[in-house]
Amino acid sequence: LVLLLAGVGSLMADPPRRSNPIVSHMFTADPSAHVWKDGRLYVYPSTDTSPPAGYATMDGYHVFSTDDLITWVDHGEILHSDDVPWGRERGGYMWAPDCAYKDGTYYFYFPHPSGNDHRKTWKIGVATSQDPASGFEVQGYIEGLTPQIDPCVFIDDDGQAYLYHGGPAPVYAGKLKDNMMEIEGAMLAQEGLHDLREGPYVFKRNAIYYLIYPDNSSGGHRMNYAMSEHPLGPWESKGVLLDKTSVLTTHGSCVEYKGQWYLFYHSGALSGGIEHNRSICFDPIYFNEDGTIRKVEQSRG
Ligand code: FUB
């Protein structure tokens, strides 16, 4: 299934932010953005159901890609809760995912509980494919983790992969073995992340590691960020990157594309702020000389 999401009219738009929200034929949240070797930018979000039925009914993942930040392709559903061998009887609960690429294989990481009390039974599943937007098959889940949501995998310049997950706090992080499905050594609670709630995402720029995360602000979580000289911290919180949007949660990722950095996040842009009908958006981010990030000008809160 390949759908062209933007019509000719949107080609007239000059700044990329004009295509917000990215997707308008379904509700999407928790965008994880990556640029893969074909030069396209891919976004891996989770899916909100319509009419809104809460986070319990989030049941699958689509992938979207672009090469101009204006026209987005929906590659269709890559994974459904029916494909997950643990917890199959309950469905739903396919929450914020991430994807990583190593040695010819794409690794898709997703949370899914194995028992009736999802809070106590979260597993971080792994599905693999040779294609970034189709053919994913579940390989199992990562053993030995604290039951938490919101996986993020960051691969450093030396090829070492790190897994982060968190929700509730703290964020735990550690090295992944070369097979990308087992932990090497211990997962460590990450220090210095002020008021962290969930949703860690790590990226690197100019030898500085950044970890962005939602805080616990009442009425709407704000996206915060922290910096470190090391991928496993300790971190120094630097404040708010994105103010609250029109929905309670926030969750996002940062990526550089064609020389510009962007923050991907979700808001209630399409639904008018309905809590469980979120939509993924993006806006440019700008760095100061010392590596700190200016607060994002939110185009579709
Ligand atoms: O989308 C379901 C959950 O809400 C995510 O896992 C959290 O990060 C929050 O966005």
C-alpha cells in the first residue's frame, strides 16, 4: 500500500513545516525519525484509534517516508498486535516504538505487555527486516529488562548500539550486543534527567550526546532535553525544548535532514486537541554555539 499524502497544492509550500500535521488520514503519535541509506527520511510512529478509545486500543504501526519533507508516503502497517506471540490474547498496547539499522538489517523495537496488568508486564519486542518499511518479523523480546515502555536505540559512531527505555522514571540504558537483541552487561539508571516522565530519545551532534524527554507538567507535558559527553550519562538537564501542545502527552525525536535539524513530536493538530487522537508534526530546531538548543517554535500545537 502506497498512498501519496500531499497533493499538488502542498508543493507550493516553501518551509517544510507547512505540511504539518504530516499525516491526515489517520491518527499517529510518538514519532521516531531516521534517515536511512536510501537518503529518505522515515518516521515510525504509533497509531491512535478513531473514535478515541484510549491507549489500550493502540494496535499497530505504520511507516511514513519522504524525500522533501512535503510529500509523505504511507507504506502501510508493518506490525500488528496479532503478530506478537506474547500477550496475544489481549491485543492493543502497541505504544511508542523505535527503529535502528545495523549491517543490512532494520531492527524495530516496540513495547507490548505479556500479562493482564500491562504496567507490570511490559516487554520490549524486536522485529527485523531487510527493508525499512515492510517485511518485519517478530524475533522475540529483550530479556532481563525492568517492565517499562518507550524504547530508543542509539548507535554511536564506533558502531556500538545502546538501548534506552523509560516510563515510569527512571530511564534505564545499556549496551546492546552485536545481535541487537541482548543486553551487554547491566542496564543503568540514567542520572541528571530533571522531572523525567517517560519517552527518552538519544541523538549525537558535534560529539555531544542529547537525551530528549517529556516532563510531568500538569495540563500538558513539555519536552525537555539534557546533554552529556557520554552516551550513558551522567546527563545535565538544560530545560524545555518544546512547550506543551494541545494534548497531554508529548513524545518525539530529533534528526538532521539535508543540513537542517528537526524535532518530530505529536499534538492534537488534526483532532482539535482530543487526547487519544494525536497527530505527528515536525519543526526545525536551532543550536547555539555552546550546543544548547533554542526552544522550538511550535507550528501546530
Ligand atoms: O502513545 C502511548 C504512550 O503515550 C507512549 O508510549 C508514551 O510515550 C506517550 O506518548
